[in-house]
Amino acid sequence: MRIISGKFKSIQIPFNKSIKVRPTTSSAKEALFNILENKDIIIGADVLDLFSGTGSIAYEFISRGAKSVTCVDKQINSIKFIRSIATKHAMNITTFRADALKYILKSSKKSLDIIFADPPYNLENIKEIPEHILNSGILKRNGLLIFEHSRDVNFQESTNFIEKRTYSNVNFSFFKIKSEK
């Protein structure tokens, strides 16, 4: 695994077998960040990475100019690994060992610009997660929720859904809380 672009471009992140994850493929990650850079929303953004796993998405956000990233995962090995990489490279990444949905419900209502969520594809009630996040109050108006999921899940009828992108077996659904007129 490597960081694709930005300040930390080409830094190799070792694979940690003690973390049970399904990492986002490099090609899907590269396509996602090309979309986000074209939207010009990464630089200076406060980002939340739910179900962080190895932290691959968090490192990419920081490398491309995000102000801060908060990583949430319930696996202690994941949190320790992300902390070690963030410390080694002086990345502004904060970690929390917590269940992602409980974290959302108990969070401090911090206003975030971007939330990325990559839950296990077989997680029970996966279709309800975007609405829980969007209703939590932690995403700014016009903030962006990016939700990674399998092709078996369809959010196109969901409130605040704006688009879906597919890269092989990886699907990203994008949601935005629209400003009041």
C-alpha cells in the first residue's frame, strides 16, 4: 500500500496482517481522490474516516492537504497502526477506538467538511448508516459523505444522495446535506 499523491506521495505503508480489513483498492482510491480534487474540497478540510482499517484513506486526505483527519475503528490493532504511521510522518491524524455509529451519536457535534465511511460490506443494517450519519449533525451544510459499499446496495432513492461511482467491485455513493434556500 502506498500514498498516491500529495505531500507524502510514494510513501509505502506496510501491510499489517493483524488488522482484519478489506482495503479500498488502489485504482478505486485514486479515482475517488481525482473526483475530490476536481471538486476542490480537500485542502483545508476537516475529515472523519469511519471504519478506518489501515488508515489508507486518512493518509491520502492528509497528503493532499486536508487540515485534519479523525479515524474511528473498533479494532485496537487498527488504531495502534494508524497512530504509528501518523506519528512517524507527523500527520495531523487523531484516532478513536470506538464503534463508528456509537461515535457518531456521542460525538461533540464537530462540524466536518467530509466524512468517509467504509464499513464491512456484510454489516447488518448497512443501508441505514448514511442516514444516521447525515442526521447526526456533525457534517456541515454542503459537506460531503462518501460511503463505500458493495454493488448489492443501492442508495439512489435515499435522501441527500447525489451520485454513485463504480470501480470494479468498489462502489462509492456520495451524499450532501444541501443548504437551505
